[in-house]
Amino acid sequence: MNLRLPVMAALAFALALSACAPVPPVSVSARQTGFSEPLPAMRSFTTARARPSLRGNRQLAADFLELSFELESGRKIPRLTRFEGEIPIELRGPASPVLRRDLDRLMARLRREAGLPVRAVRTGEAGAIIVEVIPGRDLRRAVPQAACFVVPRVRGWEDFRRSRRSGKVDWTTLERRESASVFLPGDVSPQEARDCLHEEIAQALGPLNDLYRLPDSVFNDDNFHTVLTGFDMLMLRVTYDRALRNGMSRAEVAALLPGILARLNPRGERAGPPPVPQTPHIWTEAMGHALNPRGPDAFRRAQARRAVDLANAAGWRDTRMGFSLYAYGRLALNRTPEEALAAFVDAANIYGAQPDTQIQAAHVTVQLAAFSLSGREAATTLRLIDHSLPAVREAENAALLSTLMLMRAEALDLLGRGREARAERSEALGWARYGFGSDAAVRDRAGEIAALAPAPAGG
């Protein structure tokens, strides 16, 4: 957020009392009657503005090797694999027009930004990558821990069901990539479906790992980035560079990466931020426990606190420290709001200090703005949100955008700027239809945010 420390400290002081105030229950009041009216048309993003990575090529080479030659489980991938020639993508199942449009946008970006020969299948042609929309209950029954997923060597859902327990779907045994299937649920919001398209198709094409230390990538389990970034496009472009070929070992690829990156990313030859050390398993394990929604609340809080302590002991001031604090703040919010607020302020300072963690800072802004709005600090709420909105639009996160805009509308109402508030709320609800999906989900979110702002006396 690039907010100066004194500003954040002042915010913490101003909100310390309101942190303990109970959040009013969601109810339909005079200020919320507009939520029962017809919702505005869905809004959607039309242009992408992915920024190049800010890190130096030496760090980018290390990132590429760890992304491409290891799985999340820690298993090693013995050789580089990729598709050869054109890569037709086939969409199956009850796909909405919005999903089809988002897939077309993604393929256009992959051609333009990563130089990949992807295209939609032609009539009668089999896809190299199959994207299949299936009922969410079927997907969760097969892989309970995944919102969506990609597997190699299978051609659709039925083929996956027959092969799921065999070595056929083992990425480490591939010699080259010839087919892969992406499975996503058909009963989620347009944004959730689009997010699945971006991450799973990218993994079908290239990197298979996720790294918490990456500040600007969808290949990160913190899920702050939801559409492919400039870093991600560079990783894909490297994967398909003419100097590489299927079957190369990690050592062979490592020897060629300096020349490839110098050619593809000349700006990375300049000195960038210092290299980031690898993430120890003990911290990743703690974060995994903290993020597990099926774990006991007290255990999850303790694991998030452990992640903060481990990050402090390691001397981190990067995205991993910020994420540790953010996770702890969210888990502590209902039990110890003063500690949650302190964690959010610290996370905001860490994320705000770097230009490539502004979307992370915007997620923290939601938490800080909730405190300020519930304390009737309307001007503070507007300052926080206005600083974050450009990064959220650039990241194409409609759910986050609508949430911040709905908070902004409530702050404008508190300041007596009703006409501006109505216009802001109308636009926010259009974005919410893309971000949250069903009309009921949109209305619920709007009601929850309206309940944060105490009604004026006599209101």
C-alpha cells in the first residue's frame, strides 16, 4: 500500500477502541433497501496489463528451476517436459458464455505475452488440453482438497476416473506433454472459474510447483494473484524457448538459463532485489495447518502464530512474513481483535514497502477498512481504499474490487455524499456479480458490508 509507518501507526491508535466493538448483525435496514432491487448488469474485465517481474535474472533462473523440476510435495521432476507444435484447447461440458469468453481472452494473452501457439480446437479435432466443466460435487468427491485441478495423459473426466489411481497421471514419469485435462466446477462464480482456467492451464503448459516466496505469481498457494502475471508469462516463455527441448535435465537447463533470460528479459540483467532464500518445510507445514478449514480453530491460530514466529526467526520481511501475519490476523479476528489489528498493520507495512506486493496490500486493506468503517472513521476508510483500488483493478480481482467499492460507498454515505455513494454501490454490485456469482451471494456480501457501518443516529 506504500503507506508510511506513521500513518499506519496512527490508524492502529485511532482504531484500537473500535477493534473490540461487536460487528452489528446483518439485517435489512433503510440504508439497504436498494439490495432488494434488480441488480445491475455484470461487469467484466476487457484489457490485461501484466507488468514485468522486478526481480533480477539470477533470481528468476532459480525460480524457474524450482517451479519446473519439483512438485509441491517435494518430489523431484527428472526432466523438462512441454508440448510440441500447436496446442489446441478444447472446452467441454456446460460452459457459460462468460467462461468461453474468459478462455478466449486467456488464449489471446498466452499467444501475445508468452508466444505460445495455443488456439481453440477446430471442428472434429481433439484437444491437446481439455478443459471440462463438471458438477462441483463430483469434483469434490474425487479430490476433496482441490477447487479445480489438472492431470496429464487423460482425455476428459471419464478417462481420469478410470486412471486416477494409476501411474498414468504421475507428472514425474512424463517424457513430453501430449495431453492434459483441466477440471473445474460448473457451480462457482465466473471469477472462480476464470481463476481455475488461468492457474490450471498454466500448469498444464509449464511449471508444476507452487512457491510461497513468489510475490507476483499465480504459482503461489497464498492465492493473492488469480490471473497470470508478467512473471508467469515469462516462465512460460522460457519453458518453450527454442534453446530448450523435451528431456533436458535440471543441470542442462540451468546451464542455458542465463543466456535465455538475458535474451528474453534484458531488464533483469540489471541488479534487482536481493535473492530470496528457499522456504523451509517447517514453515510451509505450519501455514498448511493454519489454512486448513477442517482444523480446530485454536490449533489453526496456534499454527499461524508459529508461522509468524518462524518467519521472525528467519529474519524475513518478504511476502512470507506478510502472509504469516495476514493469516494470523484473520484467524485471531473474532477472539482477540486487538492482536488481529496489530498483525494487519504489520502485514500492510511489509506488503506496502514493495511495488510487486500491492495486491497483497489490498487484501490487508479490506481488513483495515472494516475496522475503520465500523468505527465510523469514514475519511480513513476512503484513504485506505482509494490507495488500493488501482492495484485491484490491474489484478482483475472483481470480488475484491466489489468488496472495497461497497465499503467505499458506506464511507461516502457516512460523509453525507449520498449521490456518490449510490453510483459507487451500483458499479460495485456489477463487479460483485462477476466476483461472487449468484444474486443471493451478491446481496449477502452487500448486506454484510452495510452492517459494518453503524447507522447514523435516527437512521
